[in-house]
Amino acid sequence: MSHYAPILLVFLMASAIPAVVWYLSRLIRPNLPNAIKCSSYECGITTTTEAREKLSIRYYLVAVMFLVFDVETVFLMPWAIQMKELALFGLVEIGVFLFLLLLGYGYIWSKGALDWE
Amino acid sequence: MPFAQQLWQAMLRDLPLISGPLTLFFAATIMLWPGDLLLPSNKKHIWAPITLGVLAVSAALVANTANGSGFSSMFQVDGFTRGFQLLCTAAAFITVVLSQPQLNALQEQTVEYYALILFSLGGMQLLVGATDLVSVYFSVELMALCIYILVAYLRTQERSIEAGVKYFLLGAFSSGILLYGISLLFAAGGGVTTNLLQLNQKLALATHNNSLLVFAGVLMVLVGFAFKVAAVPFHMWSPDAYEGAPTPITAYLSMAPKAAALAAFLRVFGTGLASVHSDWSAPLGFIAAASMILGNVAALRQQSIKRMLAYSSIAHVGYMLLGVLSKDPLGGARAVWLYLLTYLLMQSGAFAVIIHLQGTGEGERLDDFRGLARRRPMLAFAMMVFMLSLAGIPPLLGFFSKFYLFMLAIQQGQYLLTTIALLTSAVAATYYLGVVNLMYFKEPTGVQLPRLGTALALTVGCTCGLVLVGTCFGPWLLDWAQTITWF
């Protein structure tokens, strides 16, 4: 366990710095609150509504579609690097994987995720 | 080309081992796409018989799979695997049958419902045969992810969504703990293997040097599994999920994932962590005792029958953990399997009655059972049989399996836990008999009940008959339990 000691040291340092700065600044700064200072965003456009709004379900569908291709890339990258070593076995495996993803894509498509209007 | 030959041989050797789950995955995928496109929207109820057919094919394949180990010793087929796989498949079959009245009434027949049941069942079938912590983890996730969605299936009802979200958050949290525990055990074993048998040997050597690491890892894996089987103090999600889920899915939750998770529990702790038995026997004993006491006492005060059954299933898990605690893991596995088999019959029968009383999804209060004996004498009789059997009253089947399980615990010298189990069983009889009391000695509320549908009548009839006469076939049941073996 002893070679993890530097990590512990970094962790303690990283926790100590913000704590010290925070309490130090509280000790020496003047405290004059007003309405504008206390608002969430002191500068920029005046806030009109809350941040929690209903989002269109389409964003969620787009996210799902993104996930399909994202996962695909995550697996394609290491395969591409090791392509020569994995040879035919790798090719077959990645082929099966891509085929399965294609079925998922077909399902999302058939559910109308690509129809924007 | 030698490599292609090797690949071909590996496929011929390994793939038949998972022919059952493969059938499920393949069928479910085809059903989702392009199957669903080809079916007109007013014909969606056809998916139910198709799903039943797929389940039957999968069960036949599972029952005929030869013993063997494959996928780099990640998955193993033996008597244990087959026994629990068949148990889960039967639970899914009953769930699909029980779903029909509600899905038809709410007009919620979709292909996704059936595909999710098939996918989750595939996860369970992989889980009970998993012999590597990594394959255990991904099978658990496959099973759980599908069930989160099924719990939230009635997406127009706030209650159902709430239950799904609660279950999802707590489930994801517990998966994290499980995964962390697995990584600690991996490190404690020298960072070379997650295979259960090899890990067992490594941990036996490691306990002297790294006892704290092993203990932390074992505890975290224990907590992860306790979440999955809903044992106290990790049971919080269970009553809410049970209450909010569509009632057939509640039945599914209380049968299939529980059986699969207990099977994984038995295999991981019985083979993988057997050498560190002293590390987990005391915490697990505490969890078992707490489940029995809290589950039974909390069930006393419930007004909703689904919540009551949720707490009672927590208590039943407490009893079954006695089997996991057994120093003879295989004997424990047999007793738990027998217990789950009888529990499956009683639960599916009781839920069939509840689903009939519910009609379209409302009214699951205990008061709905008032005077059922006068309105529907046969139905009330069947419900009484299920309740008495769940309470473990002889000569019903529930008594038989409970007796076998407690007997094993006594032989193992767990006198304290068995005493708690017996005492809490007496407490349990109070609320089970409370339902009987409501049905037979209270005035009916006067609501006219429709006739029982064929599917529900068949389920209630078969399960009630089996629970009534099952004990006569005790010797055969015990012989059957002897087929639960591993190597």
C-alpha cells in the first residue's frame, strides 16, 4: 500500500488549498450583500424563467441514436488498432457486433426517431 | 486456415451452451425489428402467443443442454444452471399469461413489453450459469435494466414511473457497490483472475496478508447481492417498486429476478467465496435475521395487498438466505431451489387472483377481499390455499419446502437463526390468515365481479391443485432437487 502514499498526499493538498483560501477570504473580505449580488448570475441577461423546462422528447431520441454510434466507435477503435493481430477472428466478431447494432438502429428508425416534423 | 478452424470449433463447442438465452435474444430482436413493422397496429395481441412459443422453445433447449463450460470458463451448464433456468423461464411464462387481462383492458399491448420480458429472461438464464464475476455482473445488469423499464411500463400512471425511477436509482447504486466489491476481490486475489473457482483458491492464500481488502470486497459484493434480492436493510426499493409496477410485473419481480439473483448468490458465495466463509457468514446471518423479522412485522400493518406481498417476499428471502449460509453449498442450493419452486406456484396463483380482482388496474386494497367467499366461493378457496401455503401450514406444499429448508439449517447447527425463522413464521401466519378472515367472515362490499377469464382460471386451477396435492409427491420432488448439481 505504501506506494499509494503520494496519491494520498495529493488528495490532502488538493482538499487543503480550497479550504484555506475559502476561510481566509471569509476572514478578510467586507460583507455588503444586495439584491443584484445575491442573484444567481450577477452579470449578463436578466433571468426570466427557471432553468427547469420541459425538453422535447426528440433530444432524448437523438441522444439514443448518438449512443448507438458512439458505442460503435468505442469498439471499432481498439479493433482497428489491433486489426492485424486479431485477423479473421476479429473481423468476424466486429461484423457480428455491427450487425447487432444495425438491428437496434433499424428499431429506432422504425419507431420514427428520424422524423423531425 | 487453422485459425478459422479454431474459431469454428470454439463456436461449435461454446454456442450450444447458451442455446436457450440465444433463442430469446434472437427472437426478441426479430420481434422488435422488423417484426413489429409487419404487424398491423390492431393485431398486437398476437405477440403474446408468439412469446409463449419462444419461451417454450427456450425451455426445451435449456432442458436438453449438455453439461459443459465455455467462453473462457465464463459460463457453465450443469444441473444447477438448468434447474434455475427452467424456474425463471416458467416464471416468465406465467407472467405473460397473467399479463393478458390487464394489457387488453388498458389497450397497452406492445411488442416492447414482450421483448423486454424475453431480454430480461435471457439475462437471468445467463446469470444462473455465470462462473466469473465479470459475467455475473453483466448478466445482472442485462436482467435489471429490462426490469426497470417494465416496472415503469404504465407510463401514463405517475405511480408506475415513480416506482421505476426509484428502482432504477437504487439498482444503479447497488450495481456500483457490487462492481467496486468485485474490483477489490480482484485486487485481493492478486489481480489475475475473476473466475470463481480460481478466485476461491487465491483468496484462501490471500486472507493472511490482505485480510482487510478481502473483507471489504466480500462485504461490498454481499451488499450488492442483498440489494438485488431485496434483503433487509437493503430492501427499501422493494415495496414501492412492487406497488407501482403493473401487477403482472409485480408477480414477475417476486419470482424470476429473485430466483436468478439467489442462484447467483448461491454460486458466488458457495464456490467463489467459500474459502472466506468466516468473513461473510456473520453479516449474512444478520441480514437473514433482519429480513425475517422486519419483513414479517412490517407486512402486518399494510393496507395494500401488493405491499403486503412485497414485505412477505422480503421475509421469504430471509428464510432462503439460510440456504445460502449453509456450509454445504450444494445442499443449500437444493433446498433453495425447492423453496423457490413452491414459492413460484403460490405467488403466481395469488397474483392471478389479485389481477382478477383488480380488473383494470385499480383497487388492490386488502378491503377488496371482503366477503369474497360469498361472491366467488371457488376463487376465495383458492386464495385461502395460497395464503395458508405461504404461511407454511401443513399439509400444503409451502410447508414441505419450508420444512426441508429449516431441517437443513438445523443440521448445520444454525439454531439461533432457525428459531428466529420459526417464530417469525408464526407472526407471518397472522397477516396471511388476516386475508382469509376478510374473505370468509366479513360482509361483502357488493361490487359485482366479472367472470374469470380462461387464462386466469387455468393458472389459478393448476397452481391451486399443485399446492394442495404437491406434498404427496414429496419423494419425487426431493429426487428432482437432487439433479441440482455443479462441478
